[in-house]
Amino acid sequence: MQRQIRKLLKVYVLRMFSSMRVDLRNIFPLRPARVHEVCGPTAISFAAMAASGPCLWIREGWLGDTITPQGLLRYLDPTQLLLARPKDQIDALAVAEEALKDGVLPYVILEITRPLDLREGRRLQLAAKAGGTTGLCIIPEGMGSNATHTRWRATPSFDAAEEDSTLMRWEIIKNKSGTNGAWNVRWDQKARRVHVVSAVAE
């Protein structure tokens, strides 16, 4: 009798857990009219995958390296990418706010070099809402804004079957509209979309 009760309880817990799991399709592509964040070693790849249309990419001019549009060819059309190199984060935030508010480009990506205070984060969120634009901040690990809608961590995942694999581990570590989750994903270059990799395929 106790064994049957334990078995029923286990089934109930598993069903409850599976119903609580977040489906990646419900949160990616990223929700428009919001600003999101991503950190981790493959954050730039995540950002390129998220920007499935014309995009403004903002990176401070004092940083030594830069984004090369041709380097992102696997993920997006380089002709759809506009690069901005403001002198510092104050100017970068001003450019991002205006671009988000304007709404001409559907995606605005901003590389962050110092923590945003709540006022700065709120201004970006209000601008994204006004323009209906999707904003994404690439942040160093542990440097997130309280105002962000979702925060992601993107890391590479080795796949022995393919040397040039695009397998990655995506974790949503903050989600204002739901629960957190984690997925192994692979980029399909031909279809230009993300596929979730099942545990068996790992």
C-alpha cells in the first residue's frame, strides 16, 4: 500500500513539474517592446540569433575590438546590421534609448560595460515600450539591471558528433512573466532558427 502511494505521489510530482516547465517557444524569440539581457561566453551569438531582422548594434568606441558584420553571417544578414560606436556608456545609453523609442529598427543590441542603475534600466524599458522595439543588453556575468524583463546565460556545449557544432546551453535566470528554465539548443543556419535539442540527441 505504501509503495502504491509513493508511486502515485511520484507521478503527481512529475506531472506537476512538467506542467511548470517553460517552453522555449513561449519566450524566444524575445518579447518585443521589452528590454532583455544576456551574459555568458556565447552572449554575442545569442544576440545575433535573437536579431532576426534589421538591427542596431551599439558598442562603445573605446573598446579595442569591434563587431564584424561578416563574422555574424552564420546568424544574420550583415546588410541588416547597423553598427554604432559612441564614445562611452552615457552616449551609448542615449543612442539606445532614442533607437528603442523611435521603433524604426525592430532590434536594438547594447553592450554594457558598467552596471545600470534602476533609473537607466527603467528609461530603456519605457523607450522599448513606446517604440514596440526589442532591446537586448549584453552584460558581464553578475551585472544585471532590476528593470530587465528577462535575463539569459548562454554558454557553449561540446558536441562530439560535429566538430563545427553550434550546440549551446541557454538558461533563463530571470523572467518577470514566468518561471526560469534551461535548454540545449542548436542553430539551424539554413532555416535561420533555433532548435531545442532533446536529451536523447545530446
